Amino acid sequence: MHAVHHSEPTPAVGACAGGDMPLRLEGVTKRYGARTVLDGVSVEVPPGITGLVGPNGAGKSTLVRAILGLVRLAAGSARVYGLDPATVPLAVRRRIGVVPEDDCSVPGLSGVEMVQYAARLSGLPSTEALRRAHEVLDWCDAGQERYREVETLSVGMRQKVAFAAAIVHDPDLVILDEPTNGLDPLERRAMLGRLVALARDHGKTILVSTHVLRDVQSICDRLVLLVRGRVRLAGSIAELTGTGTDELRLRGAGPTARLVECLTAHGVAAREVADGGGVLLRAADTAALHAVWSAARDAGFAVESLAADRRPLEDVFLAALAAADAADAGQPEDEVRSHAPA
Amino acid sequence: MPLHDVGYRPWTGTPRPRGAAGVIAGTGIRLAFKSRWLRRVLLFAWSPALVFAGGFFAFEQAVEESARGEPVSPTRRLDSFGTIGALVADSLGGRLDEPEAARRTVWSRLLLAFMRAPQAVLLAVVVGLVAPKLIAGDLRARAWLVYFTRPLGRTDYILGKVLTLAAIVGLVTLVPALVLWIVGVLVSPSVWVAVATSDLPLRIVAAAVAVTLPTVLLALAYSSLTAESRIATFAWFATWVACWIAHGALTGADMAAEAARAPTAQRGFDRLLGQVAGDPRLPRDGRPPLGWLARAAGLERTVDRWSWLSLYHAQGVVQAWIFGIEDRLTVVLPPLLALVAVALVSLVILFRRVDAPARA
């Protein structure tokens, strides 16, 4: 577990010089009356895809509003590409595109009009805005539905329009709140593919706020876990889900015990994992990997997958939640960790 | 993938630093005109201009006939435009033996009557149709998320909405009044009328602003207080009706008190009928015949001490001041301050409310 002290910036993965860092939060605190919604949030988000996760009421939406300069902070500061949203909110928003979780539209506008309107509000000239709206909607596979009023569109289509509206002005930082809500599996995959393309092919920084840990694990480079207004966990997905060993997990169908024997006979250290968890083994070089395939053939074991052993992100999430509960209740963290899912 | 899909391409243009208010206004106006009812009301709103244009024509005919030395009197005969023009001039306090002064008086009063009587009422209807949805609709559809995640602030948003409504209100007040002035000039026998009344377009603009600003801001403030446009619509019309009733009741009480003090005074139809019939028992008190018309239209110089209570009446007094008909500061100041107060309070409400969900 990589619990992070909330008062220090948490460089995730990748080094970025101060002014170039897309997003840097230092001790961001927001209170509504006596209620503290964000409590000294300090985190840095470098280019790539970062997942912002947390239970309901963790303060994710308030954090997004703080980044946009919509709320006045009680303490701390936010910097977006070196710009302070509290002092130059419009300059900050010019570089940000936001897909809100809530359904939002301007009543009476069609999909393409909506995207064009968003582009014009971001400063694009009228003709250019229309051309760009069509281009982005094409990329989002919006089809002819774009000519229908947004209120009459399906949830998935509205999500596409909202996404197109968020990226139509070519922002450097894209913030998405539950971007796969209401999408069917095919559309969900396509949407995640677009996010990956934006990040990898166009160098965008993407911050995805979501509850779907599977999405986070599949596309995000980094993760920030927010619980009750505090950052409880931040780091690269590989780092967070790693087991601290260089073991590989082999899954498949066949006699597992026999496979372990054969692997040992081939000089590969291996052990069986209970409850159908496959076999954990160490194969440091190509020769060892060849030995794994030979052992599997000898044991009559049909291999389905061989991958670095990772903890499911859900386990990491639940363990961090339990640790956060314990920390807030004053319970020793080690004790909680021992009860948390491995 | 569609054939025309060129993939995601970066945008390399330069964004315009300003102009969001204009974009909001342009889109708002276009969306408002999707309403069939608004289009109908706007079409209807131009019809009174025809009647008033007839008034200008008749008056200028009377001036022309008077200049030719023809005897023009309201009671002479009723088969010429000049006679009708004389009637109009008489009722609005213009003396045809002084054509220049009469023209100034009659034109100003006709324009004021046009802006007050039919247009101000139609304006309330138009605003009631358009304004409630402008912000309440955005709140309901969470469109504030569209606006306030973009590079625009509250001022841009409010300005955009104000411009939207002001443009539509202008189509009921400012534009028809200006067109009426142009038509008045065109139907006059002499184009020099344009020079003689050249200050009127500016006065029309000022009078339209005096109506538009407080009206628009108040209606938008109501719209920003709720996500239900129906409630905002109700509040808007209820305010007009309640203020009107309050003003009417208090003014009525004043008039009753005045009548009790001078029970023998000639009033209303009695005086009118007496003067039209040439009743020698009715003394001419210097007031023009058909002066009740001017009083009904609010054009007569009366001390209406409750006008500040009602948006409609307050605007009327201020407009009368702008057109040079009312010049007593004690009469103008209370309604003027009331309108300024309404505008300021509405503005404060708007600034506090429009992005409240974004800050919550």
C-alpha cells in the first residue's frame, strides 16, 4: 500500500518541470461551512491518463471545480500548466475540456449545434467551429444522430456529444467524470480507445473520475484515490497493483500439481495458488520461458495466460479504503492492512 | 468508421479572447424564435404602429390644411383627415396655430403613447414568453456546466442573456417606434419634418433603454431563482398585475379624496360630452377637449405619487421625462430611483444566482 501523506505533493510517474506539469495541487482545502470537503489535497498529474477514484462524497467533483476555478479555496493552491485558476480562471479553462457526469445540454440545440456552440464559447470563429464540430463528431462516430436535439438522444449518444464538446477546442487537459456511464460494451471500449488515442497520439493529459476500476486498470497510467477529501493513495497503476515480486502468474486448464512438478523439473521455481489462482513462477530470461512452455506441454496443461502477477485494482482500492477508515478512527494502519483483502 | 472521418486533429487556430456574450445572445435569439407563439406576438406587436402612423398622417394633414388657411376644428366636420388630425392635436395639447410647437408636442406624445399603451403591455407578454426559460431552462438542463467549464465568466453569461432578451424586447419597443418615426416623416407633406423632429430618434432610444433595462433584468432575476420556468413566468405576470392593482388602488384613493375636496369639478365624460355639444354652461378651463384621452394614456401632467410602485407606471413617468413632457423633478425622481433600484437588485440577484450550482 502506498499511502501518501496528504500535505506533500505526490509526483506520480514521469518527471515534469514545474511550469510544464499539467496539473499540480498543493494543500488544496475547501470547506462548506463546518464541513471540510477537500482536506489538504496535494497531488501532481503529469501527461498521460490518470484515474481519479473514490467513494461517493469523496470530493472528486469539488476537486474538479477547484481545478476550473469555480470554487474559492480555504487554503492551498492549484496550478494548471503553471496558471492559477483562482486568479486567471478563464485562461485555465481555455486549456481544459470537461465532460461532466451529469447530463447537460442547452435546451433546443441539436448535437452538432451543441458542439459548435461549445467551440464558439471557447473562442473558435463560427465557420471554423462548425467544421471542427463535424470533424470531432465524426471521430466520435456520432453519425446522423448529430442532427437531432440533444434532449432526444440516447444516453450513449449524449455522452458522445458531451465528449465531442469537451475536446472540440483541442484542450491540453481533458477532465472526464464517469465517461463510460450509459455506454454499451462496444461503445465503452470505443470511448476508452479514444481516450488512449488522445493521450498517446496527441499528448493530452487526461484525468478520468470514475467508479469503474476495470476502466482505470485498462487505460490509466496513474491513479489518485480520494477518500473523505484526502488523497489516500497515488502512484502508477503498475506500482500500486504490483506484488513487490517479479513473479509471473500462469493460468490455464489442466493438472496444476503436475505442472508445478514439471516446472520444478525444468529448473523453474513455481508454486500452486489455491482456489484456481493458477501457478506463480519465476522466469527471468528467455531460456526459462522456453522451459515454461516445455513443462506445460509435458504436464498436458493448456496455457491461457502468462502475465506479471498483479493484485486486482479492486483489492488495492478496498485495502486503501479500510486503511483510510482506520486512520480516521485512530486505529493502527498495519492492523487494518492485515484484515484487508490481499 | 465513416469515409469522411479524418480522425482527431489538433486545432491550430487562435481563439478569440472575447465575444462569448455575443455568441450566447445570437444562439439565445435563434432559439427563442423557434417559439411559434413568440413569432405571432411579435407580428401582432407591430399592428398598433399602423394606427399610430395614421395619427401622424392625419396630424400633418391638419398642419398642412391649417397652413393653407383652411379652418380646421375638431367639431367642423368629420370627413377629412385634417379634421381627425386636429382632433388628435387637440387631444394631445397641440395648437395648430403654432405648427412647430404643435408638431413637437404631438409627435412626442404620439410616440410616448405608442411606447406606453400598446407596446409596454405587449412587452410584458413577450418578456413573459421568453425570459423565464432563459436561465431557468439552463438550470433545469444543467447547461451551466456547458457555460462555466468554458472560458467565460458570470459577466459574459449575464450580458449574453440580457442581450438576448433586450434584442427581442427591442423588436417590440425600440424598432417599431423608430420605424413609426420614419413612417411619420414619410407620410408628412414636407421632409423638413425630419429635421424638426430629429431629436426624437435619440429620445426613442433612451425611452426604450429606460423600459428595457429594468424589465429585462427583473425578468432574468426571476428566471435565475428557479429551475422551473413556469414559476418564473407566474412571478413575472404576478408582479405586473400586483403592482398595477396596488398602484390603481392607491391612486384611486387619492382621486376620491381629491373629488371629495372639490365636488363640483367637472370630470370625465360629463366634461367631454358638454364640450363636444358646445354646452355653454361648461366653462372651458384651459384644458383641451378629449383631455381625458391624454389622462387615460398617462400623458397629462398629473402628480402620480404612487407611480414608483408599479413598473409600468414608473416607466411611463420616466419615458414622459425623456420625451420632454414631464419636467418636474419631484415627479420624475421617485419612479426613476425605483427603476434604478429594481435594476440594481436584479443585477445583484443575477450575479449571485447564475453560477450558484457551479459553486455549490
